[in-house]
Amino acid sequence: MTILRKPKLVIIFFAFTSLSLNLISSFASLNEIPYGDHCATVVPESNSKIYRGLHPFAYSHTGYYHTDGDTANSPNRNSSFDHQQVQDSIEFHTRNFGATDVQGLFKLGATLRVEKASIFYYVGNSSSSQPQYPGGYRTRSNPANRRKSVNFRLNGFWSESSGKLCMVGYGHSYSKQGTLLHYPAVLKLYNVMNSTSVTSLISGTLESLINSSDKIKDPEYFNPISILMLPRMNYQYTLVSNNSNDNSSSVGSDDHDPPSSLHLERFCSLLSTVVLKYEFDLKYSSQCISANNCTPLAVSDHLPHLLSFKDIQCTEYNRRLRVLVEFADSSNNWYQRPFNPNTNLVAEGSWDAKNHQIHFAACQFFEAATDSFNNSQVGDCSTRLSMRFPAIWTIANTRSVVGHIWTNKSKTESGYFETITFETRESEAGRVLVPGPKYEYTKIDQVTKLCPKKKTAANDQKTNMYPSPFSYDMRFDMSAKSSEGQGAWGNSDPLSVGNQFYEQYLSSTQYSKSIGDEKYFLAPLSSSPMMSDSYNRSNPTNISYRINIQLLERSAGKWGNTKQTKEMRISAEGIYDAIEGSLCMIGCRNVGFNSNQQTTKDSVDCEILVNFQFPPTNQNSNSTDSIKVSIESTRKRSDPLHFERLDLSSVADYLIEEERSIWRMDMEITLVLISTTLACVFVALQLFHVKKHPDVLPSVSILMLLILTLGYMIPLMLNFDAMFTHNTNHQDVFLGSGGWLEVNEVLVRVITMVAFLLQFRLLQLTWSARSANGKQKELWNVEKKALPVYAIGVLAAIALQMNSSHKGHTILGALKSYAGLVLDGFLLPQILLNMVCKSKEKALSVSFYIGTTLVRVLPHAYDLYRTHNSVHHQLNESYIYASPVADFYSTSWDVIIPIGCLLFSVIIFLQQKFGGRCFLPQKLRELGSYEKVPTTSEAELPN
């Protein structure tokens, strides 16, 4: 019975059941493929029997494939579609395993998962000699062309002595038209040995069993697939030690690495989240111009730019791993590169517990043709790699991972290459990927000499307040032009503040500011001892930065002026003086490039002076409102590394936000005053209306007046303390680091009180008029019929909140939003009363229902304006008028609600002119109604 209460679960259950039954019936109807017809010459079959014990296929085996016509490795692929290629990977998983009557012959069932299903999709009606594959024709926006896979369910035999495996079965997938396709296939694998090592490779083919002469007509045909797998069966590490505490690794040592490297607590998990997730920049010797003697790849005509690692196997207990080491020219952020043996090495790695490093021994792939993996071999294991995680960061090294690649061959041997350095990519520099490093300042003495501390007047120290070095205001974007007119733009981000990393501090603490003692306290969210310090602005603070600048240079050419963009990345460190708001730093940049613009590892320019001048955060200051940045070279003009001074600026975010928030709150206070004053005027006009026409009072909806009265009374009750206590006569709104803004709300509350009293007087007069004529109970019973509508609305609001994915939404917030919606539709009870009573009485003055409607519509119009004119909200702002936090203040609601309010006003106008049911069909107009309500004169009303 529980599932029947959840229709979605019922639908999913029946859909899944139907699909499963269709697949089972479809599989059952397939003809069994005779094993002997296709595999007898490879691995003969035999009768199976129960096998007791562990089998070598207990692990899943991963690998790669290639097929003719596929966009992944085809020489004729269209380069314009390169960004759509995906990694062509496969996975072999054993379902069952058993022995046979023949010693060393085993029967098994397995699933072969082919990750890229596009090779099996036949377009149809093609006149070409080869089937077309959607991989070369698919569009980026078509969701049907997303990465898919095909699963082959196979059965066959494996010979332990020969290392051959042969299996037959079907693959299953859906065509573009939704038809279930079955691919009869035979899988043949070679070198499937019971014991494997780094040089072991499994190769083979997956072929269609459909006659090749019918392949153009048959959509279930596919081209032969060449397979290469890296086995995991009883793998033996032969190039590295099997003991994690054995420091005498046979792979050799790296003399380039200093001993300061972080200890890894969790070996495999850290490798999967850091080493295998990121790519690394390669840096070559400055003598490396071509691939000759500069790369470990057997086949390479250029120098790759990037290095990445792909996991094969990792064991935590002895800290050993197997990886593919891939060399590439471009990043794979947007697509997975196809596997190419000529750009990969297969490596074993071990953890050096003494030096806290990972050492690798890597081997090359040989005989790896571009059209087949069948003859691929692994050999020449002379390449060595080391990887460490620096425990100490400096201005010259802000990378989480660094390493070296070298060979144990001599310079006279074939295959020798110069040592290569790799490190975390430039775009990831400054990110703490491995926890635990410390930053060491090495240029502070030089900064002190270049930027002596200025004497600041005592009054300036008291009046001017500057950002805390821990605040968000220390990172900013900037733009300007150089003294030669070059355009420049970029960004500046703190790396460390004191002995703490900036990003780690922001993620683990909350920032608070104390005005009284002029200290910036760290309010930790955790009990970390490093976050328990406090910062005093009277003491200069060491700080380091990452600065990225794009330079737009214009030069005159043969065909006119040309533009060229150059990038300058600077690591800087220095001293921040919060008394003056000044930051002086020494910067370093990498200027090592060979003639092919390939990054080298032996040239750094650290003769750069960087100055930041922050504006005061307090609004009363007369200083400039922008951050001034200057970057200049301290070298002589004749030096080839000298560059012209760059003067950049950035408007401080906190000042922009402060000005915007002050203007907004002033405007909102004004709108509150205007709307509340207008509400008083419109209620007063209604009071004059009922005084002039007392006979209409019983026709006014009590429920409508009650809603309007509560709309003024509840906010006054919630702010009762603010009305009559001396310490809350002003609403203090904290504007981040921009200062304090005092907003006086007493006048607003007084006008709201006046509006409440006028509305309450109108309610009292209407109630008294109904009581006097004896129809109060009868009319109230009519109005009570509208209460279930509001109750349903409450339940709907709560249900929407519970189904909302927004974590900040609460039930109380949903009820507040719904209360606002009820106020917006205040005319609904009057419309229902007029309909039931067929009333044509002009119970409401035009000024009242039109004017009050406009008062309710105005916040939505303002919210639309505010939404489209405020790009972002960086402060924890307090909204006085039309709070955007409420659910019913959104672009859609800001359109729907005003339209509904105006529609209600039009209905009231028509009812008071033509009758309460004038807008209903003729049949509904003739239904029973109440008699006209007797009226009472004004003189008869009680005082």
C-alpha cells in the first residue's frame, strides 16, 4: 500500500519491469552462437565442471580499442570534430568461472563493456562502401549523441598454457530510432597469462559474426575492433621493491629533489584526487629545441607540453601503483584524448618512506601501429620519474606537486634524453592540493630596503581604516594601460597571509571585525590551533600574492596595425601595512622559453617591484575610491628582461557595494514612506466614502478588511521593542568592510501605525453596521466559504517549500511569502461576497481599491527594476522593501501577481457597475442568491 501512495514510484516500477521483460524476452529469442564454429582453432571447448578456488580473472581488466572508421584513431578523421572525441576504453569483467575436463582449460562467462557506442550506430541508406558512424556527424547540442556504451555478454574458454581466450556472444544497444539492436560477435584475446608483470600486454580482436558482404545493409554489423589491455592477474612488481619501507629502491634516486616533502597518510586516495585528477606542465632544458635527446618517447617529432597519469592499479598496504604516463600537447579539460601507445609509458611506482617521494620506473610501447594493437610490446624500461609534494613553498615554488623525468642511460647510448621537470600547471599554482605545506618568505629583507615604512600622522591612524589582510577585499580584478599605451587587465589573489594560506583560512573561518580595539579576530569554525591567533593592524603583515596580467600590444605591420596578447604571471611577496593601506612586494616571473616558446626550467626574473595602495574602508575618508597598482622592473633599460612600468587600478569592491547599498536603502526607505502614506490616504478616502454612503457598509467584506488590518498590525507587533526602546530607534545595517550605515525607521513605523488605526476604524464601522441590521451571522457564513481556499494555499506553500532544493528556505519563510500573496489578493473576499449576494452596491470607492492595488503592485515593480539593475549582491544585505529572499519576489511572480491584482480591480469595477455575477456565464447568474441586505443609517451606528 505504501508504493501506491507514490505515483512516481509506481510509474518507474512498471517502466523498469516492462523494459526488463522486453530485454529478457529479446535475449531469450536470440539464437545461440555455436562456439566451435568460431573458436575451435583458437581454444578448443570441453565439458565444464565445478571449480573450487581463486581464479586469475577475479579483477576487472581495463584497456583500449581501435577500429577502422571510428573518429578516435582514424587517419581520415575530420579535425573539426576533434573536440568531440572521447577516450575509447573497454572493461572486461568475469561473471562466472569454472574448470573443465582438460587440465589448464577453463570455461568462463564475461561482460565486455565498450565505452564508445557510436561505432555501432548505422545511419542507413548509404551509398558509400563503408558504413557511416555518428562520431563524425554528430552535433554538440544533440542530447542523443552523448557518450554511450555497449555491453557484450560472452561465453567461452581460456587456455592457461597458451594464454589464449576465445568467447562468443551478443552485444546490445539501441539505435537512434529506438530499435533494440543485437551484435553477434567473437572475442579473441592473446597473452592472457596467469602471472603478469610490467611488460605483459593482452591484445586481441572483437569481430562481428555478420557476413561482411551484408554490412552495408545490416545495422547490426560493426567493423573489427583491435583491443589492448593491461592485465591485473597475479601482477608481480619487478622494477620496484615490494616493501614500502625499503628505501633502496631499484629504480634509482633523484638527486634534484630536496628532502622537504610531505608525508602521505592515505596513499591511494590522495593519488586519485590529486595526481590522477590534474595535469602537469613539462619544463625542458634550455638546450632542448627539438625532440632529439629531449623526450623519453620512442616515436616523437616534437616536444609535448603536458604530462598526466592514468591509474591502472594501486595497493595501499605496500604503497605500490601502476600507471600510464601520458605526454600531450593540449589539455583534456573538454574531452578525453584517445589512447595512443606512442605517447604513453607504462610505469611501476613505489613510495619512498624516507624521502617522502614516489619513484617510478617506466617502459615504452613498441610496434604500436596506428591501425592495430595486435603487435604491441612493452620494453626499454630505462625511464625514471620522481614525484614529491613540497612541504615548504617559496616565491619561486608555489606548486603542490613537482617531479623530474630522467633516464639511467649514458649520454652515448641510444635513447638518452636530458632531464625534464614537471610540476602542477601554472593555472593551478597557489592551490593547496595536498594538505600540510608551509609558506616561507625569502624576500622580506629586500622589501624592507626598497620600501621603508612611512610615518603616518596620528589623526590619520584614527580616522582611516583599511582592509584586513584576511578579508575578501584583498583579491580583486584590475585594468589599465601602460606608459606606452598598451592595454592591460588581470587579477590579484593572495596566496598566504602570515603563516596561513589565504584560501584555507577563508574556507575554515568566519571573518568578524571589532571597531573598539581595532583588531581583526579569526572566528574559527573548527578547533584548529592555527586559527586561534588574532591580527593587530598596527603590526605589518607578511603576505604573498599570485598576479596574472594580460598585455594587449599593438604593433605596425605590413597590412596595418596588429594586436597581440601576452601573459605575465608573477609570484610576489612583501609587507602589508594596515595603518597606511599599502602593500609593497618583490615579484618573480618565469622568462625561460626556448626558440619554440617551450617553457624551460632555468630562467626566473625576480627583479620586479609591486606596489598596492588600498583606499580606506570608512566612507568619511576623502581618499580615492580605487585600488592603485604599480608593477615595474628594477633592471636597467638596457637589460633585455626590462619592461615598462604598468599602472593599473581597480575600484574597490567594498566601496562599490557600500555606495550601492546606501543608495538602495535610501530609495527603499523613501518607497516605504510613499507607499505607507498613500495607503493612509486611500483608507481615509474609503472612510469618507462610507460616511457619505452609510448604506454600503454591510456590503463591504469583513474578511478583506481583516486581512488588510492584520497586514499592518503584525509588522507593528514584531517591531514593538524597536518602537519604544531607546537602543533600537535606529536600524544598524552592517555593510561588510565598507562601514556602518544608520537608518532611522521611526517615521516609517509611525506612519504604519496611522495606517493600522485607519484600517481598524473601517473594520469597526463595517462590523457595527452588520451587527445593527441582524445579518452579521448570515453574511459571515457566506464569507467563511473563502477560508478553505486560503487553507489550501497554506498547504500548497508548505508543500512547495518541502520540495524546494534551496537550502535557505524554511516553512516560516514560506508562510511569510504566502501571507504577502494573500495581501496582494486582498480583493478576493470582496469579489466572492459580491458574487454570492449578486451585489451591485458601490461598497468600495474607486480610489480605495485602485489605490490599494497600486500600493501592493509597487513592490513587485521595484523588485523587477532592482533585479535587472543589480548584477550581483556581495554583501549580506538587509532589505527593507520587497525583500528578494521571499519566494514570491521573483521575475515570474513579479509579473503574475501585478496582472492578478489588476484583474481583481477590473472585476470589482464590473461588479459594482453591472452586478456581482456579470462576468459569469448566463446559467451561473441564475443560481440562488441572498436578498439585498437592509441598510442602516450613519446615525444608527454605535459610536
